[in-house]
Amino acid sequence: MSAVTSFVDVLLPLPLNQSYTYSVPEDLVSTIQVGCRVIVPLGTRKLYTGIVMELHERKPIGYSVKPIYSLPDENPILIGPQLEFWKRLASYYMCSVGEVMKAALPSGLKLESETLVTLSDEFEQDESLKEREIKVLDALISGKPTSLMDLSKNSGIANVLPVVQELMQKGALLISEGLRSSFKAKTKAYIRLTETYRNNHELLKTVMDEASRAKKQVEVLMAWLELSSFFREPQPLEVGKKELLDRSGTSSAVLQVLCNKNILETYVREIGRLTQSKEEQTEISTLSKMQKEALTAIKESFKEQSVCLLHGLTSSGKTEIYIHLIEECIRSGKQALYLVPEIALTTQLSDRLKRVFGNKLGVYHSKFPDAERVELWNKLVQTQEYQVILGVRSSIFLPFHSLGLIIVDEEHESSFKQQDPAPRYHARNAALILASMHGTKTLLGTATPSLETYLNCQNGKFGLVELFARHHEMAMPEIIAVNTKELRRKKIMKTLFSPILTEKVGEALAANEQVILFQNRRGYAPILECKACGWVPKCDRCDVSLTLHKYHKKLTCHYCGFERDVPQTCPACGTPGLSTHGFGTEQIEEEVRALFPKARIARMDTDTTKSRHSYEQIIHDFESGKTDILIGTQMVTKGLDFDHVRVVGILNADQMLNLPDFRAYERSFQLMAQVSGRSGRKGKRGKVIIQTSDPEQVVIKDVITNDFKSFYEREMLMRKQFSYPPFTRIVQIRFKHKDLSTVRSAAQAYANLIRPVFGQRLLGPDQPPVSRINNYYLQHLLLKVETEASASKVKDILYDALAAFKEESIFRAVQVSFDVDPL
Ligand code: ADP
Ligand code: ZN
Ligand code: ZN
């Protein structure tokens, strides 16, 4: 290798708080830049993809520096303040920059020895492949996902990563995404003219004439020409195989003949892909007078403040206002980022936004195949094609040239917070950091603000704009609380449905209107129990009981995914017939089917939305009236906009109100108010039935009167009294180990180190409600510090203590992590 002239510090996607120095071979010196990807060796056998953080001339002393292995792209894949942003997040959320990198980049941009790859079935080999590329493809021919480490062995190429890199760029390889790949993406077969005929209309006519004796074939061709608008559109429309056969009324055998003649050809595509659709563009809607006033007020507030909260009723037209702001933003040549908490929402919104912004809209979320995420990333770096990005929390990591606006819709949603692994960031708060780095404004929107945000409005840090009329002056729904305890005592209610809920659902169905039923628990029943001896099935790996999933006939652990069959008799005492306690969405579905056998029913929860298209399917079916009743968990509460929902049923309000969490009331208020807001958005006034054992409960009363301020004030008093956020900041310190006594003494030892500094502010050690997950025992410490205290000082103390703690050899294997602002 040629002489070395300079060095780079490289960031690797690892939980280590350091970067690594490599030398740069001479031929790369002129091209390498900060923000470029590099492939580098680490240890003796492993290769990683890293990011160049710094170029310098300081030769490290004390060890021999290795050269970087290769430079896969010509240009940086990070632009603007991205690297700086990662550093800020790592520092705030107490993790390594490498962990942020790992969360930020799609898998295809961070290949490493453990990455699994497979052959893409869409790729066709041609002569341009190099010999080593062919070797790699041959080694993958079995179709099994193979790690790069194994691939290296099987292909006989020592450093296989750069070859894989090349093959990925040619579209020959796919990153295999573990579990997700087992949910086969939905594909659709399409038919098109082969290239010869597409470009030669004369030839096409000749063929039609020649085939005139074969009537059926002509029918297929005619149907295709018609469906594709071939002679009318410069770009023919896509024609699905099924539509073609339906339209022409022929069999696929006839189609096959045409394919064999090389006139038509089949191609398969995953539906819903990023490809440019021919969606009708519509004009941006005119705002109502109140919406206009709100828009003006927001812009006014942006003159003074960088963050503004739009507190608007459900269905007041917040989304319309966002659209207007985005439109202005992109007209000024800048990009807009529109964050939503849930994939389900991107589905509905992307249609709505696409109609206005057409192909300027890019959508980004984790259910998209990795190749598409990489494609969007690269396009953002290289082109100005996408000016509006709609996405879930990870889209804050996308490469933006110049952001002009960030919108965080449903800002109160806890799904903006990443729980595990690090970085345990909150996308709303991270978005504020990102906005400040781009020198731009953020609009938060919701009908039920988080206490944190509302306090910031109260004390003048954020602007506040209120929109307290529903669009078209639609009335807020009528909310009725039903006393289930009373009804059960009087033996009037024997199922999960109170008579009034049954009645209202029946009325809605009779009037061809739709119903949403909400229960924040999936599965059939959370507890299965032997009536004779009290035996309850527990997870082998976690300290938690298994949830019954009747549909799959399994008992499942919601923490680690462990499954076992449902026993017919009690394994402890042999008594047959185990009874269930509590209920989840599956059980509701079962009862609804029995109560309303004619109704068309769909269920939306984690179990029914594992694949990318299942969301779209469920939402589209409900939107287009193909389903009458939608049953779901919190997924159905968020911002979805359906026109014909008349009745919303909240099956069990007590379950959420009674959770052992200081935020239980806040969450319950938000969930109930939000799910109620799904009803009566167009047409008649909606009805909401809340089933509870205590209709006098204060939170329920606030939901009924839609009184956010009353709720806010009461809740803030409680938070203040017990020093909870937003009056304090919380850092949770988590300890994890396979041995119970080790983890206990570890948490205690750490607590002893910091208690002299923090005193009463430190709580614990305690075991969390689920104290063992996946065979690891857990212990937690909770640190509550005043919001005025210096966050960086607190963190220094915690890190110093951690270093001292790790000096103890028995604690070295204990995993310690920090969760800043846990939710
Ligand atoms: P929110 O986001 O506050 O829940 P949306 O923006 O979804 O409210 O508005 C609710 C419904 O009313 C949507 O179907 C939307 O299309 C319609 N709507 C709201 N404002 C307007 C407007 N100015 N012109 C036309 N339709 C509107
Ligand atoms: Zn038993
Ligand atoms: Zn488990």
C-alpha cells in the first residue's frame, strides 16, 4: 500500500465513548471528507462502516495505526449539522455518539461483519460484474440470509464488505432484516408491453392485425391499451394483472401466450413503494376564518419565539394549517419536516399530503424496507427532490440541506420516545434541538398538550395559539360514562358490553355509520388462571404472566416474545378448564362478532399490523366503508381522520387510570379525549361511551366536559406536591445482570456513591414492576433533580460514579444504562 500522509478519526456504531484513528492511503487523501463513510478494520477479524469525524495530522503514539480499508462513496452521506446533532443528543441522553449513529443510519449504510444479506430476486446478472462480485453472488445462491463474516468464509474473499457494498449499489443484494423479513412484503403482478412494442407503435398495430384471428388475444391487448391509457398518456399507467384479466374476461393462459410471444411481460412490484404515483393533485384548501386567524397568530408568534404550540380541538383543522405553513416554507426554498408519532398516521397523511405536494413529498418509517430508506437518504443528500418529509421519530436523523420548518403533530404522544436501546431520545425534544441547529421554527400541535409543553407556554418559553372550534362548527361528541360496577352488581351487564354501548353500536350500524372500540390491551386475556389451585402461566425468561392469544392458540410474553401452547388442564393440579381474567382486543372482537354477526369487523393492534401493508389495508378499508367496526389499542386514538365514525366505545377506562405510574392520569385523559375526537368529525354529532366502575372519577369528568385546563391545573398541583416532572427532571439509572444478588448489590453500591450528593432526590434501588426480562434481573434508581439544576453537572457526577463503580471487578459485567426524561 502507498505511503500514508494523514489521519482520520472515525466514529463507529458502538456503545463506546471514543473514536478510532486510522491512516488514510495516499490515493484517498484528496477525496476523503468529514461525514464520509469509511470501511475500517477493528480487532483482527472485523470490519465496520464508520463515519469520518475529523481529518488531522496528529500521528497517534503508542500503537501502529491501521489504514482505512475503503471509501465507499465519493461524497459525505452526512450534511449540514448532522454530526453536531448526534453529539448533542448523545450528551443530553447520556449515551455514546456511536449509539446515536446506529439509530440514525438505515442498516444499508452501516454494514458490519454481523450484518445479514440475501440475494435480491429482482436482480439480473450481466457482464459488468467483476469476478469477486460473482464469487459473492455464488456464495449466496442458497437464498439463506448470510452474515458478512460467513460470506467471507464461503466466498473465500477475506475482506468481503467492500464487495457487498458494490453489489448493494448495483441492486444485487439486500440487507436481511431479521424478523421483519419473515413477514413477506405484499407484492402485485403488473403487465406491460415489452420494450420493443412500447417504443414502436407501428409494430404494435401489425401485431394486432396479425392476431385478429386470435380473438381472445386481441381482447387482452385492447384491454391493456385501454387500462393503461397508452395512446393518451405520455407515461402509460400501470396495469395490474388481475385488473387486466377481469377487464378482458380472459384466462391467464391467453395472457401467457402473449408473454411467450414477447409482446407483453409480467413484472412484480411491492405495492405502496416510494415510486411516483399518478395521484391527482388538488388545490390546497381555503382556510376558515378561525383557521386563518390561527395561522396568522402562529406566524406572529414565530417572530418572537422559536417554538409555538397549536392547541386545537380534535378536528379543528390543525392538519390544514400545517399544510399551509409547509406550503409557504417550501415556496421559500426550504425543506419541511412533519413528524407524527405512529406509522398508522403516515399512511393516512401521506395520501392527504401527496394530493397537495405531489412528488415533493418523501415518507420515512421503519416498516419500509431498508433499501427504500437508503434510497430516500441518498436522494436527500444528492438532490433537492424531496421538500417535505413525513415520518415517525427516526426521520429527525435524515440529511436535510436546509430545514425551514418542523411540525410535531400529536406532540403529547409517548411513542415519540424511544425506549430501548439507546439513544432513549424523545423526538419532540430532539426536534427542538435540530430546529435550533438549522435556525428554524417548530410548531407543536395537539388537542391534549403534554404538561411539559403546556407549562412552557404558561411561562412564556413557547408561543401558544388556540383553536377551539371544530371545522364546520361540528359539535364535540356527547360523552356518557357508564357505571359498570353497578350494572354488574345488578346482573344487567354480563359481557364486556353495557346495554347502552350495545344499543348505540347497533343504532350506528343500522344507520350505516361506523364504530371504533378502544381497549388499551392486545391479546385475548392478560391472565389465565386455574380456579382450583390458582396456578398462572408465567414466562420462563421474564417475571411476568403470559397473555392468552386465542386466535393463535398461544400464550405469549409481551416482553420477550416467548410463546407456549395453551394447556388444556392445569399443569399444577390437573384440573381441566382454566379461567381468564381481564380482556384485550381479541376478546372484544370475539364478543362483537357474537353480538353483531352481520357487521364487518377489523382489529388494529401490534398483532395485526406486523407487516407494512397491514396498516394501510386496515385504515383504507375503514376509510372506504369496507369495515363497520374498528377495534384497537392506542393505535386507533391518534389523529386518524375518518368521516363516518358515529360511536366510540372505551371498554375499560379503569385499567388505564389505575396503572402504577405518575403519568397514568395524564395518559388516560389524552387517550380518552383523543379517541373521543375520532367520532362525529363530519355530519352528525358523535357519541362516546366510557365504561368505568367510577363515573365520578375526576379525569373522566374532565374528559366529559372536555376541560383541559381543569385537568391541567389539578394535575400540576399533584406533580408539584410530589416533585414530579415538569417541576423536576428525572434520570432513571438501570442495572441489569443475570444474577439477582449481583444486580441488587450493584444498584446499592452505585446508590451509595451518589446519595451523599443527591440526598432525598435519589429514590431506590427498587425493582421495576417486571423485574426480570429475558433472564436478566433488573434494578432501578430514580433521580429527580430540580429543573433549574445544571444538567451537565448532574451528568458528570453520574459518569464519575459510574467509573468508580466499574473499578469493582464484580460489577464489571453489570450493564448500566441511563434514561434521561423516561416516559
Ligand atoms: P385536526 O388535525 O385538527 O384533527 P383536520 O385538519 O384533520 O383536523 O380537519 C378535520 C377534517 O375537516 C378533515 O377531514 C379536513 O379535511 C376537514 N377540514 C378542516 N379544515 C378544512 C378547510 N379549511 N377546508 C376543507 N376541509 C377542512
Ligand atoms: Zn390448578
Ligand atoms: Zn418473556
